[in-house]
Amino acid sequence: MQINIDLEPSWKHRLEDEFAKDYMQELKSFLKERYDSGATIYPRGKDYFAALNKTPFDKVKVVIIGQDPYHGPNQAHGLCFSVQPGIQSPPSLKNIFKELQSDVSTETPNHGCLSHWADQGVLLLNSVLTVEKGQAGAHQKKGWERFTDRVVEELNKSENPIAFILWGSYAQKKAASVDRKKHLVLESVHPSPLSAHRGFFGSKPFSKVNNFLRERNLETIDWQLPNISPKVSQNAETAQ
């Protein structure tokens, strides 16, 4: 097993030196050891860097930071909070859709895949890029956090104004150094059912982001996720 570093060129230019560092070699060894021992690792290897590959550096308008991937079968595919087509939306994602509907009058889609956002410049970045089946947080403090800290650092240096959506204390600490004079930083509690009623609902992050972009003459985000046909969902699920 190896870490796929076939990164999108704009990210590869900025991050390639990280892969030669000792911590990344140790992370690679750890992943190989877990794989060889029979552990089921999510997402698939080709999707470790899906967030970066789907949203090039120069196209990033919005950053949403998650913690680590979903640990259930067929859920994770490299975009934080997103699940693959045909998979039921987890509770936090359902709450995100509720706030979306309240904030910008979207309709709840028949799936939980957020690729449509990523295609428009919403970087859906988990702090930790892998996890093991049924074991939330299994790959925390193994090196991924250092790598994604570098991603946030590069984004902070961007000449383009970026909106950072930080849900929960973990994401807020992750992006604590972001320059708030240049970028928009929106903070609230996490959309988890345990905390959503303490300030996530009613926080209106999606309209605030679009107002920020509009004021800078940038194209806004179409937050409405198009429905996916049942056949597409079934095919996606069967392919796993």
C-alpha cells in the first residue's frame, strides 16, 4: 500500500515537499502496517486527497473543515461531511441540510454527496484523511494533522479572499491563525445532534458566504445539490 501523491498540479506545487519529510514517511509506514494487518481503511487510497484534487488551490473560495472521515462502510470518499451517492446522510449532514433550507431556501436532496460544492470552489477538508472501519479517530495524531495544517497555511497566504466555515472547537483551533482581515471566518458549534441547537441552527453561514463573495465581485456558490437519479445511486453503491 502506498500514499497516492498524484495531486492536482496547483496543490502539488505547494505541498510536494511535505511528502519527503520524516512525519509523512512514518505515516506511510503506519498505513501500510495497518493495511497489512487486515484493517479496513476509509476512504479508498485513491480518495485520500480527493478534496484537494477536486478543488484546485486557485479555485478555492470557501473552506469547510471536518475532523476525520466517516467510519461506516461506503460512506467516506475524501470530502468532509459528504457521503457517496446511495448512502444515507449521517445526522450532522442532515442538520447541515436543515440549516441550508432555513438559510437559503434549498430543497433537501435525495443524497448526501457534496461534490457539487467542491466543483464550485468549496474545499471540503478533513483534518485527518483516513480512518478505520468502526473506529472513529483511529488515525488521529499519526501525521495527517500536520499535513492539513500546511494546507490551511497555504490557503491563508492566498491572495484571493476565502471564506472559512469552522464548525466546532476542533475546526476553530485548526484555523486559528487565519488572517481575518483578509479572509472571512465564520464560527459556530458543530452540526452534530449533540450541539446543533446551541448555535448552529440559525447561524446562516451559507448566505453569509455568498454575501462575502458578492461584495468582492466573485461568483457565489450554488448551494442547491441536484438530485441524483435512483439508478445512479444504485450503481454508485454497487460499485463499492
